[in-house]
Amino acid sequence: MRKLVIVFVSLLALVASIAPTAASSSAFKPSDAPRIKVKQGTSTNWSGYAVETNLASPQKDAVSDVSGSWVVPSLQCGSANSYSSIWVGIDGYSDNTVEQTGTEQDCVNGQASYSAWFEMYPRFPVTLPASSYPVAPGDTISAEVRYSGKNQFLLTLTNSRNGSTLWSYSTTQKAKAQRESAEWIVEAPWSRGVLPLADFGTVQFSGASATLNGTSGTISNKAWQNDPITMVTSSGTVKAQPSSLSNGGSGFSVTWYHN
């Protein structure tokens, strides 16, 4: 992933433990990192928060873990197709790789669809089978990406519904990554351009945590710097915007404004 808009061609991701299917053409995952300014960043396809040891000069091999939770939003679907992804990940803010996992919320032919996925960009995303890993509005998703050494990452998703764990999924994937940043993001996916952003209302993140250089903390930890990222159109109109941090830096929301 790069700061500039790019089109990518990549290989299917390798899958451990089960064999999920590749994402359908209606739900391509990110292939563009945000257009970032140091502090108060803007992006044509990301909204949320990113952290690095130093935004102007980030340290490599610093990030070893990122986690967070969110409630799956109920979409407001019109006649036009629209798309959204919610995820946590390592890298992508300023690097050419992203190790990430989350949920997809799309409106296709006037109907909302929901799914869970992981991606080791620039490889294609992998969608988990809905029959075994269903996702629905109101579900609480907990996600984690953890570096376990020797270019290996453990990606975990857990879905809780009505206070009970519905399912949990983990996969170990390999990637040569810079590990410079951690992210908590709502995204307008990409397919030959940034796709229209689905009206998700407001997404609430909680329990946001990262580990950099062996120190664990929330987004606002003094051991690193954070950047709130606002999604905008090419002309600067706000599409989605993060709130200020709450709960000691472990929570925030992202609100939809425009597709």
C-alpha cells in the first residue's frame, strides 16, 4: 500500500486452518493507503486512527500487536451499490504492505450484506464462509493482528452476539513487513477506483490497543504519536470523520457523512 492511488495485481492469500473463499468482486479490499499529512491526516478511502513511534520518521520493526472491537453497523441502503470495511491492522499508513482483518458491510442491489475477512496486502483478501462465520448488524467484533516472529502474523477475529461468543477464527500468515504503524480504520474499498461509501451511520470502536517496542497502550499512549484520519472526496468534501479519543484513548467513533 502506498500514499498515492494505485491499482494492484496480486496473488490469492494463503489460508491456514480452513479454506475461506476469495472475496467477491462486489467487496474488494483496500489497495490504496491514505493520502497523509503529518497530523490531522486526510484520505480518499480511510477514516480512523493510526499510530507510529514518530509520524515524521517512524521506526521499523516497532509494532508487534494491534487490537480493537466494534459493533457491526446497520446499513442504510439506497438503489445504488455502496461498500464499507472496518478493520484493524499493522502497516499501510506509510508502507507497501498491510496485515489486517475485519468485516465488510456492503449494499448490493438495494440489499445489505455482511461478512468477515482477512488480508495480507498486496495479496488478495480472503472472505470467511458466511455459513460458519456469520456477521450481522449489532454483533460485536473483536480483532487482533499480532506479530509472532520470523515474518509470521497471527490474525484473530471473534464475534459476540447477545453477550455470548458466536464464533472465533484465527489464521497464521507470513509476510515481510516494515511493522511501522498500527491502524483502526473504516474504509471505502477499492476496485479500479475508490468505491461509493456505504451509509453505515456511526461505527463505535472500543478496546483499541497496540504494542510498540514492547510497550502496550491505547491510541493516546505517550510512547508514540497518533493521527486521526478523515476520509474526503477528491475535492475535499468530508465522507467520514473520526471523533476525538475517549476512555483513556481506547475508544472513538467514525461517522458517515457522504459517499
